[in-house]
Amino acid sequence: MPMMFHVKHATLCESLRRRPRHDMPSADRLVILDRDGVINRDSDHYVKTLDEFVPYPAAIAAIARLSGAGWTVAVATNQSGIARGYYDGATLAAMHRRLHALVCDAGGEIAHIAVCPHGPDDGCSCRKPLPGLLEQIRDALGLASLEGSWMVGDSLRDLQAGEALGCLPVLVRTGKGDRTLVKHPELAAPGSTTRVFDDLAQFVDWLLAGQSDARCEP
């Protein structure tokens, strides 16, 4: 039977949070992020230790800015290094404690981290491009649907997982993003539904500028 593996956020930031809050998250104000290559430096040899887990400072600040603007942020990450024996659940949990602490210190929050620890031959339903991780996020946040949420990744499978549940696709060039565009130039072609940005910070700049413009419309 496939193993379920979640990492939930203990409410570390309650005393620091000064952002506008909705009673419940809503799909149209939810941004779901891949982890490696979007939030932190990726490695073709896997991110196996806490020392190798190096978040991009601009990504941490971008997550905090989303939180400050009233958006909910979640993470959906394949971590097959666990199945391959490169690291264990305790090491992964330590990475995510560091991630939560960095985001909290910047004034933000990650509402939920969903993890697939399986390998490609394990027959699970959560390894992207399958949508199981996003279904976990949907259920953890008490949403009926993810329609209209944003899915931000650096690989085609990230986008495919999001699109299966109605998420809007965003590809960033960090991590494997540039390689993804070489393999799949149609993602950046005219008429593509995928929006392409240099990194997470640039996407958040664009998203929040649009939100501000909408508030200013008569």
C-alpha cells in the first residue's frame, strides 16, 4: 500500500502575523509551490542534508510578501530521495523546520507542505505529475476545489499536476526551469496558458501588481 507522508506546519508565526486574514483560505488566493528549484537551490544529486538545503533569499521574501497581501501559500514536493535511501524523514523534517522558520522570520507563513516520499516505480498516487499532493493540500486547507489557484514549478510535471485540478500554471527559470523550456518550448510559445518568469520573486511582483491594479479600478 502506498505510504502517506505529510509535513504540516505547527503554528509558529501566530504572534508575529500581522497580515489580513480570511476566515478560510480560498482557491483564487492560493499559490502552490514546488520546492527544489523554486524555493531553494536544486541539485541533480538530490538535496540530501540540512547543509545542502539552501533557500533562495528572494524566494523567502516573496513568500512573506504573499502572506502579507493575504494569500495562502502551500508547497507540493516530490522527495524520492527518501525511497532511494539518500536521506530519511527526520532529515526532511529538519529542512522544513528551517524553511518555516525562515519564512516566519520574514513575516510570512506556509500553510501546508505535502510531500511524496515515493520512487517512480512505487505505484503511488501522489508523485507529480499525478495530482495526489495537490489533493492533499486541497483537503488540508478545507477547500472544495483548487480551480483558479496558481501552481508554480520548474518542471513540466509540476504544471501537469496543477492543471489536472484546475490550477493556473507558472514556470520559473530557476532550478530545472531553463532546461524545461529547452525540452518544451511550447510552454513559452504564443497562446500558451503557462506564464514564465525568471524566478518566484518576479512572479510575485507580477501577481501583486495585478492585485493592486484591480483594487485601483473604478
